[in-house]
Amino acid sequence: LAAVTAYEARRFDDARREFASLASEGVAQAEFMLGVMHENGDGVDASYSDAVRWYEAAAERGLTSAETRLGTLYLDGTGVAPDPRRARQWLERAARKRDPLALITLGDLSARGQGVPQSLEDAYAYYLLAKATGSDKADAAIADLDETLSTGRRAEAARRATKIEGTLLAPAPGDASST
């Protein structure tokens, strides 16, 4: 709480010290916030490579926001070499936890054919899944594809959404949420 309060008050030196102390104890949210600080240059020199290092530490501990952020950085090649395959891996990890931004980004990748064969039906399916999480951003993407896809293709997309939900979004064996 002290670290977040210091960060929000823009007392970045205090925030950095508090987050670093928590990160040394393995607190994923603190690692993530150190990544944010390095990415934005909040009280430290801006460094995407340091941001990526902290995001990876938090993502390896299972922090969904770090997984999604890493996916977008690998996608854009920000602080790392662009790697659509690795981006997709991180985004899929976050999507398994029903992260709406990860689901929308996976839909965007499918729509563009980036790292996967282009499929508007798969894109629509991911957007439907994002909408089911309550994402407002999914509405616009769905509306755009509603104008492009025929009724039959939208029905196919709905079937694909069910399939994706059954595979990608199913709890992994041994996942605490599956017990």
C-alpha cells in the first residue's frame, strides 16, 4: 500500500524503494510496477529492456497484466525483438484467465494474419469471448466484422468461439482454478 500511495503521489524514489523491496520478496505486482516505472521513466531512466525484465519476472509468477503487457511488447518489438510467436504465447496465457485485452489482441492478430493464418472468423470468435468478459472494446470490433461477415460466417465464428473457450480458456491441469 505504501508503494502504491507513493507512486500515485508521484514520489517515485519512495515508490521505487518500496516496490524493489517487495520485488525482492517475489511480489509479482511489485515487479510489474517496476516494469511500469522503467517503461515510463517514472523516477528511473526510461528503459524498455529493464521494463521487459521486470514484466517477465511478474509474468513468470502468473500476473495476468504482465503477461498481456509482455505480449504487446513482443508484438510491437518494443524493448525486445519483434516475435509474434512469443507474443501469442504470452497473450494466450493471459487469455486463459479471461483477460479482455489479451482476447481482443488475439482477435486483432487473427484479423491481420499476424503470427497465424488470417481468419476473420477466428478474430470474431476472440472478440465474442472478450465481450463475454464485459469488454466494451469488443463491441466496436464485433460491429466492424458484423458488416463484413455473412450470417453463415458469423455462425461459424460463434462455433469457433465455443471451441476456443473449450481449449484455450479451459483451466490447465493442476491449475488452482480447476479444483
